Amino acid sequence: MNYKKHVIISGAVIAILAAMLVWLQTGLATTTLTMATTAVAPLSLLIWLFYSVSARRQWRLNHARAELSSSEQARLQAEQRLKDHEQIQSMVDSHIHGFLIAGESGHILTCNPALGNMFGYQPDELIGQPLEILLPPHILPTHQGLFDGYIQAHPRPNLFATRPVKGRHRNGQLIDIELSLSPIKSSAGVEVAATVVDIAGRLEKEREIRTFATAFQEAGEAMLILNPQMQILHVNESFKRMTGLTDPDLPLLTCADFLENSHRSGHFSVQKNFFNEHSEWSGQHVAIHKDGSRFPIQLSVCTSTGPHNQVEHLIMSFIDISELEDANRQLEKLALHDCLTGLPNRVLLKRLVEAAINRCGRRQNRFALMFIDLDNFKYINDAFGHMAGDEVLIKVAELLQGSLRSDDTVARLGGDEFVVIVEGLEQDDAVLQVSHKIMKKLNVPFSIRGESVRVTASIGICVYPTDGHDYDTLLRNADASMYRAKDSGKAGFHFYKQGYDREYAELIKLDFELHQAIETDQLYLVYQPQYDLISEEVVGVEALVRWNHPERGKILPNVFLPIAEKMSLLPALEEWVFRHACQQARQWQDSGVNFRKMAVNVTGARLQKGSFHNEFSHILQDTGCDPLSIEIEITEDFIVQRSEQSLRELNGIRALGITIAIDDFGTGYSSLSYLKDLPIDKLKIDRSFIQDLHLDSGSQKIITALVALARGLDLRIIAEGVENPEQVRFLIGKGCNEVQGFLYSQPVEAHEIEAQLGYVHALH
């Protein structure tokens, strides 16, 4: 009901009520009602006016109150909207990704700091700028067409990132980004909200993942990933190639299907609980091909763990080492056998003798050791040459093998020396029969290069356990007996008798004289140059000792060095050689002679006694020699011994700056795993392999293997005993670095070698 109707109705009601009141009070009759009404009218009008004014005032008051209430509500709503806007703006500003709103014109209306940081701007710098400021020039036409199409689309869709696009940093650098667009309706029209994500890091991770995936698939070694239950999850192509397994086979396979189980302690086991106690393992194992065949592998296994340190995956990799093991077996065979004759060499002989000692100890029986030395073999070499001499040695080896029983063994110690083991010896008659048979077969002339050659031998015999209880003693006594046979006129044999041999008396005499030679400077050094195979420049000299005996004249090293070794004179002799070599090196350094390196021979036994590097350090200080100009050559038997003391000595020598070479390499039985841990710089191929090149393909194979081994270990390699250009060409073809030998220069004294330094004949 509006205000006017309210006033009219209210006035009428009031007038009626006033008339009734007067009528009741006067008690007038009905006929007087009109008069009463007339009398009351002014009063009613007055009352009505008063009430209408009051009502209007009340209406205005209520209206004002209503407007005031509506205004307060609007104010509260406005404050709430402002708070909501600030909250939204705070969320946008704190968002890690870029955010902007653009109008239909393509200009930026607002943006957050993350967007500014991404493109190198402050947010205020971007407000009002066209979107093109954030894009590289080459995509602007495409961008404009896409943006116009989006603005004109009805309805406008939400567009989420489906592929990377390029943005442009303030400095002009391109940025990898992803865009997501959403339409926004506002009083100003339709706006576009864009979320911008910098995906450079993600793309880099994806590239890394692709790289790792490619490396995994294309790796030359087999690689696979398993779950903790040893079930295969992923494999690469090399795994399938090595095992013959295909993709359909893999989901049904576990680790036990392609690896042999091992029960050795600490060895990798295909049991599921193996990694409860191990986090990684590496070593040799055996793999199973799909066809059931076995092949050796070098296996590495590790685990990946989850956030609670639980094993989530097993990562395996392995390589097929069949060829390597075949090569090792071949190399072992070559290392244990004489390359010229194919007989067991010194290393294998020692093992065979020790095995015979063990058998005799169990069976309480005996065996004989026969030391055989060819008589006057030197004259065959001198008359017909070394190649003819090699043919003689090969023929002798065949004759010796044909003279023995099935249980007997013949070995070649080196040069023209052979050793025979005669087992199951009950009576001395057995060894006598073998000796006579050998003498008879050797006494028959045979043809070498069209010439008839007759060879005789002197044989020394000792019996285990009567004449010795170990290999060294037995060999020494057999050797002494052989010298007794030579002293008796050669071409015969002699049994060992304790305290009887004149040969040892001679050794004692020579031992005394060698002591004197060291003290009185009867010894002197000669030097044999070492040459680079390609440039033919001198890269070093090897110091070699000689003995000028006051009565016997010049005594060669092959005579007095064995005596020095037998009589424990080598340490004193080696110290003399090292001191004088350092003195000569210092003189050459002061004179400007560029000899590069001075190589000095040292025995492995010398290293085992300790304090070796300390003694050499004092000699270097005394002589003032630069240790960088010194190289020591150690015989290969040192490697076989694997002495920790020797290894410490070598490390001490290396710390002085001295380089280290392994001499006579290939003649012993070196452990390749131990060799790689030694602090060495060079391998020196033994001269026996070089001399046998023209006759023996085995020597060629060994040299090829040794050069490859040196390259694999990043070592230089030198060949000694080079005597003809054919040997040089072969060594060059195989990649040998350095050589020395009579083809280039014999060992000469110090005053002669200076003229040779820097000069060499063209030999190839």
C-alpha cells in the first residue's frame, strides 16, 4: 500500500471513530447523528492531518533507513570484492609460472613478476605493450593470424599447451615456452588470459632422457633393468644379441633364465634375497644363451633405491669375454711355453717340478732332474748364424721328446739349456737309460741348411729327495753336475755328489774376484742407444756393465752376472752400475749431450729387500743427476712374484721422477690384472721373440699381442735385439714405438756414443 492510499484510509477511519465517540457520549438519537457528524468534522480533519504528517515523516525515516542499509551492504560487497581481487592478484603474482591478460587489441593489460623475470622485464614495463614484444620476429605473422582467429572465434575455447613455442628474451635470446589460453569476459569486452611456462629445463631433461635411452639401446655391452623379484623389465639390443632372446621371451623371464646360479660365498646369486646384503657386485660370471650354451661374461650389478631406501630396481650390464678368455688362455700358453720349440719354459718347469715334489711326498718315491747343455753350440751360431742355431734347437727339442717315456717331461730354460724330469724313479737305472738314449739320438748327424751337423750334450743329474728338497736347490745341483760333466770332457753325464764339484770351487773363486772388481773399478759401463722407430732419433741409452779382468781380460756379462746372482752379489753390483750411470748422465747433462734417458737394469729380487728407492735417492743427490733422465728396467719375473714390498719400492722410485720399464717382457707369466696396477711406463719385448720372427708365427702373434696390450694400458713399448731391416718393418707395422739392437748400434763406451747421438743411418 502506497503512502497516499494509506493517508486516505487512515483519515476515514479516524473520522468514523470520532463520530461514534461523540454519539456515545451525548446519547443523542439517530436523528441527531448528522449534526454530530457535522460538529466532529473539523476535529477529524485536524486529527487526520496530524496523523498524515506523522505517517509521512515515518515513511521518510524508514526510506532513509532502507537506503542507508542498502548503501552499507554495497560498501561491504565492494570491500569483499576488493579483498578477493587482492587475493587473486597475490596468487597470480606469487605463481611460479608467467601469467598475463591481453585485450582484444593484443596489448598486455596485466602480468605477474614471474613473466617479467622470464623475459627480462619489470612487470610495469610490459603493461600496455603488444604481445609481439615477447615473440621472435620470424613467428610474428603466424602469431598474428592465430591470435586474430582466436579473438574472432565464438565461442572462444580454452587452449592448453600441446607443443613448445619460442619466446624472445629482452636480450634477444630465444626461450622455450608453452602457452595455455583462456577467454575472460569483462566490462571492457573479451580479454585473453595466458599462462606461460618456461620449459627449457624440462626439454633439457627430455634430451638427457633420450640420450640415456639411446645410450642404453645402442651400448655395446648388454644392459637390462629388473625388479626386486629378478624379473626383466627392460633390455637393450646387445642383450638380445648376446643371449639370443627376443621381445616375446622377455616378459616371462627372470634373472635365473640367463645367468647361472652361483653358490660361491660373496659371488652374485640369482636368488631374490641377494640384495638384502649387497648393494652392488662386479666380477666374472656365466651367462646362458637361449640355445642352452654357456659363455663367460664380466658382470656388473647395482641397485636403485626409493625414498625409503628400499630396492626398486636392479641394473645389470655385462660383456661377453669369450674371446678375451681365449686370448688369455692362448697368451698363458705362450707365456708358459718356449716360443721357439713349444716346450715348457722356465716358469712352467718350476711348477712341474714342484708338482712332482708334492706327488713324491705323498707316494714316498723319487724323481730325477736332468740339466742338459749342448756342447759348443756357440760355434754353430758363429759358423751358420743364429737362424741356423734356432733350427738346431728345434731339432734337439724334437729328439729329446722322442727319447722320453710318457710320464717324463722336457723343458727349455733358454739358450741351449734343457731340463728333463724323469718321474717314477725306483732305480737309478731308469735315468741312466734315458741319458744313454738322449746321448745316442743327439750323436746322429742331421742336416741344417744343407750342412751336416752333429750335436753333443753335457748332462747333470740330481735326484729328489737325496740331492735337494726344493726346485731351486735341485736345479742348482743339476746345473753344477752338468758343469762337472763338461769338465770331464763333455758329451757325457754326471750325477751330483755333495762337496765334490770343482764347478762350485770355480764359482767361489769368481765370486771373490767379482767382489774385488767392484771395489777396484775393474768394471766399466758401455751404452747401447735406443731409437724412435719413426723419427730414428735417439730417445735413450741403456747402461750395460762389463768386466775387464786383470788376468782373464774382458769377461762378458753372461759369464759373471749368473755368478753374481748365485753368490748374492747383485745388490752391490747394481748399486755400482746405478751410481756410475748417474755420474755419466750428469756429465752429459753438463756438456749439453742430449741422451734423453739413461736406462739401468734392476732385478726384481733387489726390490723385494726394501730400501731400494732410498738408496737410489741418495745416489741421485750425491751425483746431482736429474731423476727425470733416469729409467730403470725390471725383469718380468718381478710381476709374477706380486710382492707388496716390491710394489711399495716401485711407487717410491716413481715418486722420485724415475720412469719404469718391464724388461724381457713376454718370457714370464705376467698377471694382466696385476700389471695394470703397476706404476710402469714402458714394456720391453724380449730379444728371443725378435730373433724368432722369421721362423715362428708364434713370436709374431706374441709381439702383436704385446703391442696391443701396451697400447691398451697406455704404455710405450720397445723391442731389443733388432738385427735386420725385416724385423724393423714388422715392428713398424705393428705399432712398436722404440728399438735397440746391433742393426742400429752395438753397446759402445761413453766417448763413442756421443758421436752417435742425433745420428742414425737410414735403415728402412
